[in-house]
Amino acid sequence: MKKVLFGIFAHPDDEGFGPSGTLIKMAQNGVDIHLICLTRGEAGMNVDNYENLGAVRSQEWHKAGELIGATSMKQFDFGDGRLCNAWYHEIAAAIESHVNEKLQTYQEPVEVEFLTFDHTGITGHLDHIAVSMITSFVFICLSKQPTRHHFSHIRLFCLPPTICDNDVSYVYWPAGRIKTDETIDISDVFDKKLAVMHAHYSQRSDAAMLLERLGELMKQESFCFLKPRSTGQES
């Protein structure tokens, strides 16, 4: 059965600075990668003083997606830094509608996987946490609906337990609470991951910080899995 993955993130660099190595490897192995970004990243770093940072970051995101080998890319225009409970079901409806639209293009049944940040949002960023929770909600809802497709699991990108809570975060997040289910060695595509990271040029200071602080740890990407509740296998 063909595999289809929806990578769902809050900001235009989340996929690049996060699990881009895994996305690259999956694309190389024939998995269709559909990227979804909920904002245009207009509240990000703006060291170059762009008049319209959101437009610049959208261009960077599309370049990064090309480097990853994405099958499709969909960007929404929810407010950067303002993803919250007030928009929960509006965001969920937007994600669900787009996922269903893409799945309708497949004539044969496919195995569907979602990928997003873990429920701490990696850095504690509340936008990340909101998207992680909403993505999980959408996946569970879709997995319960009648469909010819198989919703297998959500792949939640997480940091390895060797990293403490102050290593990469600028806000509080609780450490030592994620049980890793899989770690993928991306050494063979690390040069491609770097190219994806550098495509997000406007946010280059964040890229430099990650590379300096994590070093060789960035050549491995860790995940925990969330499976449909109806199977009794939720992790």
C-alpha cells in the first residue's frame, strides 16, 4: 500500500529546523509528502528589516519544500504567534478539509501518516503546541470516519532525552517526559537537511543556534507515535 504523509506545522521553518531529514528520506523512498503550514511566519526574526516578512518566509518555505521533495504544499494565513483555543476548530476544519481534498486524488487506498511536533511543541512555543494538539485531534477524528484509506499513526517529532530543558528553548518546557519510539539516522541526507535549513535565510540566526548547540545530535531525528484510539494502541 502506498504511503502518504501530511507534515503539519505552525511556521514556515518548522519542517526545516525540525524533521526535514526524515521528510527527505521518506520522499526518496516514494512516500508522498504533503506539507501544511498554518501561518506565514510574519512574527519571526526580521534582521533584514523586510517590509513584508510573511511574503519572504512563504517564498523560503516553498523553496525548502522543493528541496525536501514535497508532493504538495498548502499554506494558510492564521496569525503567527496567535494560534489559540479561539481558533481551534477553525484550524482543525481547515486541516481536515485539505487532507480530505488531497486523499480524494488517490484512486487506490493509501496508508496515511501525520507528522508534527510533540505535544510540548519542542521549544514550548504555544503556536507549536496548538498545532500539535489540533493535528492530533484531526487525525483521531479522520481515523474514525468511514474511508478506504488506512490512518496508521501520527509521528511526533521530539528531542532526544539527552537534551535538557535549557539547551534549545527560549521559553519554559518540561523535560524528561517524552518516550522515544523511533530514532532515524539522517547522516546520509544531512547535507540536504542543511540546504533546507539554509533555504530559510531570513531565520538564519535560529539555524546557526541549533547547529551550534546540537551539533552531531542533529544527524538523528527522534519520534514518538500516536495511534488511533479505536485500535486500542494509543501511545
